[in-house]
Amino acid sequence: MASKTKREAPAEAKSKAVAKAKAIAPDVPARIGTTPETDLRGLPDIFGRLIEDHDRHRALLAMIEVTEGKSADREALFEELVYELKSHAAAEEQALWSTVLRNPETTEFARHAVAEHKDIDKMLDDLTARDMGKKKWMERFADLKHEYLHHIREEEQEQFVESEKILTEADRQHMRDVFERRKTEEKARAELKPKLKVEDIA
């Protein structure tokens, strides 16, 4: 896949990302509201690409939140969310954090981001193991949404900003290509893995 060379207008980039989520369930509204301020949205590099995914994920979360019971829309949207978050995290870790980890100035940022990926992955597996038609499922989903939005806010406003300082433009372009390739591979083999969180098993 050829690298993008021109920056997209931030509003257009966000709109395109939301449209990808809407394609899963066109009749479900996707109201993501105000997003954290960032100068990186729409950039033709790894950071612009990651934020594109973040906006797509914000839309999926918002859409799931307004579905009801064990509906076809909720099932389709949650399945897409699981595949998206798992493939995104794996690709991000290889394309960006594996390099950033090696720089003493940004090691802690990278470690923190990767640790949160693991926590979110466990929450996804726990939700997969539960009945999405139950009220308790939505309560746990709300916890996931809160955790994920916190995670990507930190990335966009802190971790990406600091990481950008140590990377060249060529680095960032190459990382985008690596991310695109790895995410495609990861999403193709992603699967739902029902597994209750250990602390919730009595």
C-alpha cells in the first residue's frame, strides 16, 4: 500500500473514520461528540493513521451504547469492535512502540501504552464471554468504553506527542506502512475469545 503524502483536513479525516464504523450498522447513530485536541489528526504518517482508527473506535463504542438487548446490530458492532481493537493494538505495538521502547526518553510512555492494551484485551474477552442481552453486560461495556477513551486520550495528547519528537518524517511514514500491513494481517486472523476475568470468577 502506497504511503499517503498529503494531509487531510482534520474534520474530513474524522468524518471518514466515523463512516467506516457506520458501514457496519447504517441505521445506528454514531455520535462521538467532542474529541481531544490534537495537531496530529489527518497527518499522512503513523500518528494520523492511528488517530483515524481511534475515531473509528469512538464511533463503534457510541453506536454499541445506543443498541438494545441481544440485537443483530449490537452483535455486529461488538464483533467489529473486538476485531478492530485487537488488530489495532498488535499493529501499533509492532509499528510504533517497539521502536519507541528503545529510546530512554520515551520508554515509560511505551510501556504504559502496551500495558493498557493488555488490560483492554482482557475486558474484551470478558465481555465476549457474557450475555450481551443482560443489563450487567452494558455496565461492563461502559467500563470498557471509559477505559478505552482514557487510553486513546493519553496516547493522542501525551504519548504520541512525545514520540513524535524522537522520530524522523521517514520513520513516521515507514511506521504507517508497517502498521497498515500488520493490522490487515492481524484483523484477518482475529477471533472472539470468551474468557471471564479471573477476579470475577467465584
